[in-house]
Amino acid sequence: MEAAPEMELAQTPPARNLNGNWHYQFRILLLGDSMVGKTSLLRCYTEGCFVPSPCPTVGVEFYSKMMELPPGIKVKLQLWDTAGQERFRCITRSFYRNAVGVLLVFDMTNRRSFESIFDWYHEVTSVMEKVVFLLVGHKSDLQSMNRVTVEEAEGLAISLGTQFIETSAKDNLNIDLAFATITNAIYDALRNKEIDLQEGWDGVKVIHKKRTSGLQRRKKAPQEKCNC
């Protein structure tokens, strides 16, 4: 069986040549129990608004946003908002293989949602060898109602080999930071060849590939000697 053709990383482009195009697409999942605020977090990030009581997600919903990484790398984030209810878990699981990043989201005021993070983590790692995680403690604006300490969350993040960030969609606190952190981590993993790009996998799409120019590919035809 022939090996799948290797995909190449995009070359760093001058910012003036972006022209609204994007060089990569990263698919990122938000996972966590129901009602931890995944939808509010996503809508705050993509729409710039706070929705106090969004309708529960049924199955999977999609959002997207552009992000530019220095120096001039433009990334399209395809963000998947997943349902946390048990009855939708079979639908959610079907999306794991085509994601490169996962935000593990829990509610700082809900101890059970924090304790469920290990289950979400192991569900993903059971089907994916390499995925970039970020632990997110949401609803930090309700600090007086916290049932999880920052020290506990940081300890869990260390055990999972990732970082921890507190967020609040209501206060728009650290929302951009969370998505910038995971996007940069994914890009660093690509540059360090910690993530293999394979044909048929949609976790990362590379739009600007290194190509050999047509002039370089074609050998110059020998000129016939003029007999005049």
C-alpha cells in the first residue's frame, strides 16, 4: 500500500499578500457537560455578545472566526459547539477524529462538571493519538459561588499536559485569550511536527502549500540551430 502523500506547512507570507485569504483551517471542539456555558463562550467570541440563557445545543453547531498569527499567518477557526447531554454523546463522538484542538470546558460553580473533565478527556484520547487541549473554567464572574478552586483546576491541567484559563462570557474575560492560546499551541505543534498532516483528515487544512513553479518543473527545450 502506498503511503499517503505528505502535506507541507504553508510558508510564512508577507502580510500584504494575504488579501483576505487564509492559510490554515483548524477544527476545534468545545466539550463539557450541559449548561457549563459553551454556547455563551462561543457566541461571545464570534459575535461579541453575551447571551444569558441560550437554547441548549442539539447535536453539534458550527461557528467560525479568522485569526492572524505573527508573522502574517491567517487561520480560519472552525469551532464546533457540542451538546453535553448524554443522549447526544454518540453524535458528538463521531466528530472527534476530525478535530485538532479541544477546549475542555467546566463551570467554576459546578463541581460535577469539573469532575467530568477526565471522562471527556479520555473519550477524545481513546480515538485520537494527538490533539491539543486547553482546560477552561467558565463563569468566573460568579466567584462567590465557586465550587472549584484555581489551584485544583491548575493541578488538573498539569495532569492533562495542558494549560488552564478562567473565562467569563458575561464579563468578556479571557475569551480571546483562550482561543488565541489553543490556536498558537496548534500552530506550534504543526511547526514542531508533533501533528501529522494526512490526506483525508480535516482537523487541519493547508491552503497555501509550497509548490514548485511550472518554470522550474519544465526543462528548457533545446533550441534548434538556425541554418540561415
